[in-house]
Amino acid sequence: MSGATPRAFVVGHPIAHSRSPLIHGHWLAEHGIPGSYERLDVRPAAFPDFVRGLPDSGFRGGNVTIPHKETAFALVDTLTPRARAIGAVNTLVVAPDGRIRGDNTDAPGFCAHLDQTLGAAWPDRAGGTALVLGAGGAAGAAFPGVLGDGGGVDRARLRAAVLDAPDRMAALEAIVHPLVRAASADFLARHAAAPLVVLDIPLLYETGGEGRCDAVAVVSAPPEIQRARVLARPGMTEAAFAAILAKQMPDAEKRARADFVIDTGRGFPAAEAEVARLVARLTAHRAPPHRGDG
């Protein structure tokens, strides 16, 4: 194997969405490094055999993504200290003797992103509390110990962490909003030939997102119905509801600025019929409507 081109991979299930081969392939070519980086879809039931077969596969190593990070932690021969502390593995390295070492680069990568985006002093501005939106190995890697026994984020604790804490909310949004914009751009590119593409954006006007849309439809309901629906959610409180409203543009202003208004206050069948009429209208004309059309 000494003369063979080094091969690496990213493994997960599903994996077709991963852009890792594009990213790593670019840097291999940019720096003239011989090698390849492949995308491998391996189902959870087959993952243990995949790991055990790595020494004879021709791969030097690779990256691990959902849903295999915790399983990889249990399968490798050796662990780096940070992988052991985190309890998940996102990098596999095949040593010359065939032993497989597990590492985790999620934590340093995540913290480096925060340092670059928010500045090195972001932990002080966040008040010593970190909020992670996510429930996989990367979330646990960024801040070990934040995940519950079931591996998920406690939404009530998440809400409490940012309620009345502008700095923490800003830190969260600085992480989440770029990811949402990137996902939206990718979604639009993949469906560019579709007659109609819909983006569901809760804070569209508040974040200036209307400029990315040909038309805006605001979903609305009378205040008393909206309040009853939100307070019926598990863990919702009056204080949390008030904080949500404080971040939003007044409903009357959103309705005035929208191209279309979908009234859900008359029940689901009426709202469903209204949506169907709107879809038919938009797909029939294809051209963007004039702002202010009803």
C-alpha cells in the first residue's frame, strides 16, 4: 500500500447531503496533496463490521457523522483524551499496525468558530452559560455534559437560558442564523426548476429575509387565538410568551407588509383551502406578484 493514493472518507446514514468531499477535495487539489475523500453510506446495523474492516479496506482513516459517533467511541482500539472526555468520536485513524484510533475535532472546531465569529471574549459576555442547539455528538462535544440521558436538548432549559438574556440570544443567533441561511440557499438551488418553492421563516421581516423572496405570505390569527395556541405548548409560560412577542414585529404591521395573508383563526379546513387557492394562483402565473396583492 505504500505507493497507493491515500484514501479517506466520511461515513454516516444518510450521507448524500454531506459536502465534506467537496470541501476536502478542494483543499487536496489546492495544496497539491495526493489523495481522495469519499462519501460512504453505512447503516447502523452494518457500522461495527465497517469499523472492524477498516485495516483491510485501503482507507487511512476518515470522519464519522450521524448517527455513528457514539457507536464509533465504543468500537475503536484507542481514544485521544478529548474523545474520551466527550464520549463521542468523529475521526478515525488507521495506524500502521492496524489499530484504530478515535479522536474528536468537534469541540476545537466549534470553539474556534465562536472565537472567530464572536471574538475571544464571548464566554465572558455569555455570562458563563453556553447554550447548544442540537442533540448529536457535535452538541455534546462542544460542551460535554449538556445532553440528557436520552441524548436530546431540554427545550425548557434552553428557553430559560436565553430568556431575558440578550447576549446569550445574540451568541445563539450568531451560530444558528448562518447555518439556516446556508441551508435555505442549498434548498433553493436544489429546487430551482420547481414551479413554486416555499421557505418557512418565523422571523422573516425581523431579520430582513423578505428580500430573498418573490412574495411573502403571513400566517396570522386573532391575538386571543394565537395566545391560547402558544400557551398550550408543553413548558410554555406567560413570561416566555411575552419574550417571544417582544422579539416579533407586531402582527398588524406584518399583515400590512405581506403580499398575502393566510388567516388560521377560522379553523384548519378554512386555512387549508386558503393555502390551496394561493398555491394554485402562484403556480398558474409563475411570475412574482406585485407587492400588496391580496
